[in-house]
Amino acid sequence: METLPPLPKARLRLLLRFHHRRHRDQERLFLAEGIRTVRELLGSAYQVQLLICTERCAQEHADLLRAFHQRGVPCFSLSERDFVRLADTTTPQGLLAVVAYPDYELEHVLDGGSSWIALDGISDPGNAGTIVRTALWFGYRAIALGAGSVDRFQPKFVRATMGALFHLRIVEVALETLLDRVRTTHRIIGATARDGIALTQYVPPAVPHVLVIGSEAHGLSPSVEERLDDRVTIEGSGAFDSLNAAVAAGIVMYHLHSRA
């Protein structure tokens, strides 16, 4: 590729505002940072508006930039200093994409009868991102983020998904609304810390399901818990009183997948 043009200062000022949700929502654009994250965009339906990289990164990953350039995506260079300002990491890799919000809504995602993961109050972007990656591994195609859960385009969350975000349909919705809509077509399963069916004894349903994961600190909200068909509990033998939400989600997903 030829030498990349510098990112215009006016555009940099606009993108710096994307650290705040209000401005992301206003422009319907978000930032996706990191080599692996950007590479995953190539195999997705997400629309990349432009790429921004440092000169060092442009040299080291010329093949990746070339692939986007061939698709008509504008590529710009940015100084190391300004890239640090724009990035959300302490030691950025020197590459990020500006990506358009997907155009699907809840109605589009409900079609098809596939199983879901629903997050109830999972606000930590690292935990939520790990759950998204695990869900993709086990073949889920949609994630519902309920009240109190992470913003689906928050930079730390996007990065924590390591690109899995781009291969799933993720919607923000009142979980009560979602669960009421699908209760005739899906089995609603909630992971609870106690008083549920022992996971090792639970037989997964033959119909699609919604697996609801609550936060480690607060569990499932009452209005969500009352809509469950089944409650499952991961039995342990240690003395600790709780299990990390992402770890719990992975264990339950594995069980549902292996017994299907």
C-alpha cells in the first residue's frame, strides 16, 4: 500500500468523543481496537467506516490493511501520541476500526428459534466479554443484555470479546419483555447460586432455550427469576460462597451443549 494519509484533526476530535456512550449513540458508530478484534471484522457483516493505525502497525500488518483497502475502507495514519489518546488501553497495539452500529433490532433476532444467552446485571466488561466469547464457542447466535448490564459497544467490552461480538447478534432489551415474548417457544433456564436442580442432574430441553446469567454479587433480579422455567445450580465442594459469573456461564453452557 501507499503511505497512509494522516487522520484529519477534526475527525480525531470527533472520535475522541466516542469514549462516551451518548456520542456513540448519536453517530451510531463505535471503536473496535486491537489486531485480533479488527481482523475478526473481515469475516463479519459489520460495516467498517475507516481504519486508523500507527505507522509501525501499518508496516507490521500491511496484509490486514490491504484486505480492508481492497474493500474500499479508507485507512488513515495517526501518531503514536494521538493514538494513545484515542485508544482505550494503556499499551495499544496501534490499530482500531470505526464501525457502524448493526441495523438489526429485537424483532430480527427473534426469528429463527435459536437458543439465547441473557445477561441480567452483568456490568463488568471483562466478564460480559468472556461470556460472549464462550457463547460463540458453544454455538449460540444471540445475546440479550438486560438492565444493569454492560453497554454493547463500550470499548472495554468490545475488546474483551476479542471479535466474537461481530459474529453474534447482541441486543439491549428489558429481559422481562424478551422472556415474555419467547416463553411459548423457548425453555427459560436460570443459573442460581442455590436451591436449583443440581446441574449434573439436569436434562436439557429438546426445544431452544434462553440461559439467564445474573451477577455474582446480586444474582438474578426478582422480576427475571419469576419468569424462569428451570433453575440450575452448580454444586461445589469448597468453602467459598460464590462463583464468578463468566465461569458459571461457561460451566452451564458446556453442560447444555454436551447433553443436547
